[in-house]
Amino acid sequence: MCRFQRACLACVSLLFLSLSPREGSAQELFPAEEGDNVRLSTLIETPRLSVSGILILFHGADGLVKGSLINEFGLSFLDFVFDTRKERVKLLHMAKMADKWYIRKVLKRDLRTLMGLLASRCDVYKNERFDISYKFQPLMDKETDSPDGEQK
């Protein structure tokens, strides 16, 4: 894999780290019910590159969780759908620079694993084979000004 391809893969991976934790954050890593949504700060790291951004998950009808990864510049990097019953991921959109078959294959596998981990309240994952680390944290609410959930 060339340097550019690894960089693209790392960019996709980095968008899973949250900015600051808050009280009850373990319960807010995955949308539990239909209509729920979760916003997570995301960090994806590889040996040569790291990417950060926001992952938005929305639990829609029919057990589908829709996800979108947006980088710090506000550009959509990845859109996907996770079927909670079949535990399958379908990639809907990827940035052109990362839209390669081998990157899609690794991402689909990692996203399927990540959705299960987030549902079980785990916020860190490392793909040992490709040395990709994913880290997530819930974004802080507008009503709170401290990571421990105290009101303004």
C-alpha cells in the first residue's frame, strides 16, 4: 500500500475520537432506540497519519443505524448504514481520495466491529493487522460547560 493510500485509510479511521467526556457518556456512545442520535468526537490514527472529526449516528426505522463521518473542515468523509439485526455495514459514500476497494474492505470490517463495541460502551478499538486505532468520546452538550456534566 502506498503512502497516499495509507494516509487516506488513516483519515477515515481518525474521525472516531470525542472532544470531551461528560457524566453518563458511556450510555451515549450508540443510539439505543429508534429516533435517538449520538454525536461523537473521533480520532483515527495510523503510524503515518491521524485524522479527527465528528461521527454522527442516527437510529432510524427498521433497526438501521445511519452514520456520517465529518472531518474538522466540515466535509463529509464517509456515510454508512449499519443493520443492527444482521450486523452488516453498507458504505454509501466515501471521499474520492479514499474510495479504493481495499480501503472499503478494511473500513466495512472495522465499522461492523466498532458498532458492536460502541453498543457495549467501549470507546477504543485497535485493528492490529493494519495498526489503525479508533477512539471516540461523546461531544459536550451546549448546556454544560465542564466535562463532568455540571450546569453553567
